[in-house]
Amino acid sequence: MSKAKPIYIILFILLTITMWIVVFPISIEKALEKQGWNKAFLTVELESDSVLLFMEEEKGKIRLASAYRGLFGWKIADNTGLLSVNSDVEGFSGSEGSILIKNDNKLHYLFGIIVDEDIDSMTYKTNKITKEKMINTFTTQNGTRIYYSTHEQEFGDVTYIAYNHQNELVYSKP
């Protein structure tokens, strides 16, 4: 009988942990709060249980992070640090790189801030992708305009193309 008690205790502990995970999982907001970051203004679902998060620390200062759902809820996998622009930037600025997502997989990104109000849409092409591809754009509640695109492969040499409301070319720059 004394050997049966440890088994019941172990089963009780496992059941308690399982119930705790189901009832009180860590939300994305809690995971961001643990990092000391603001709430995400844009969440992009990547694959099951992983997302890209965009946070604005203050107007014009944007952070990109990746998160995945683990056993105890959401966890931050990686982040880019803050992206901001100088006043002398022409049109838009940004960065290209890679960010870790679930299971140490990398996702390659184009990510930046649009400062020219004439820019309505953006595309890109690379030495590997010669046909123009659309870039996602978004405006935050503070009025900061961002662009982003993701790809599983490295982008290579990128040329950014920006158009105005009349679909006229405004910028084309590497």
C-alpha cells in the first residue's frame, strides 16, 4: 500500500500541472510584458503556434519579435531590437535580416518605416525574384507607417520600389 501512494502523488501532480497549463496559459500579452515591451499593434500568424509581433515603443520606434506557443503558453523566440529613422531619411528606411521562430527555424524579413506621405504601396524584387512582389504596409495608432515582408529563403540583393496613390513610381532604391 505504501508503494501505491507515491504513484497517486505523481498522478495528482501531473494532473495539476496539466490543468494549470490548460486553465492559466501564458498569453502573448504576458510574454511581451515579461520583456518590458508594449502590447503588439500587429500580430501575423506564421504557422501553427507561431507568430510575428510588431510593437511600437513610441512614435517611430518599432520592434519586430517572434513568438511561439510552448507547453506553458507563449514564449518570445527572438526580436530585432528597435528600428527608428533619422530625419534625413528619404522615403523609407529599414532592415533586412532573419529572425528565429519555433524550433530554431529562421524566417527572413524585410522590415522598415515609411516616412514619405506620398508613398501608397511598395514592392520589391531581388537577384533571385525578378518579378515585383508586394510588400505589406500598416499604419500604427500613433501614425507610424511600416512595411514588412517575410520569406523562408534569404532575399539576396533587394531593390525596393515605392508607388504613390496614382501608381506612379516614387522611389526605386537598393
